[in-house]
Amino acid sequence: MRKLSVVLVAAMLLAAGNVFANEVTSVEPSESISAQISKLLSHNAFIQNEKALTAQVRFTLNNVHQIVVLSVETENLALADFIKQKLNYEKVDLEAYREGKIFTIPVRIVD
């Protein structure tokens, strides 16, 4: 019984050590990317008829911190072309990211 409690305490200490050894980052990379993309798309010449233009943009980041647009899902072809031209191969500032991870963000253009 005594050996069981010693083994249990040792296992708890090892588990607690592993939890505290992991680094916690408070900034979500996609939030930072979203803010930068919003800034890149802020200057546009679209005129809407009572409704906002929307799109779903799928992209990844390459090894030199550039956005590579994979697809733009929207009913407006002009909006899709605009997004591709503005975002493709634009460099973003990120401290930590994983190359090749696919992001999907909603884009909405309003007056």
C-alpha cells in the first residue's frame, strides 16, 4: 500500500511538471491575420445595393510569411478577383505560425 502511494505521488509530480513546461501563447494567430487582412481590404471601390458583399476566403501561409489564397467562395466574381489581387502573396507579420496551415475567414464588404 505504501509503494502504491509513492508511485501515485511520483506520477502526479511528473504530470504537473509537464503541464508547467508547456508554453502558453495568449495571441491567437488567426486574430492577428484577420486584422491584417482587414487592413489590406479596407480600401475598395465596391458599391453595394442595400446588402453587404460576403465571401469565405481559404488561404495558407508560405515559408516567407506570405498569404497564398486557395479559394474564394462568393456569388460576386468581381469581389473574388478583388480579394485574390489584394491578398495573394502579401506579407503578414506573425511571430509564430505553422507553414501550410489552412485558414478560413469570412470577408464582408459594407458601406
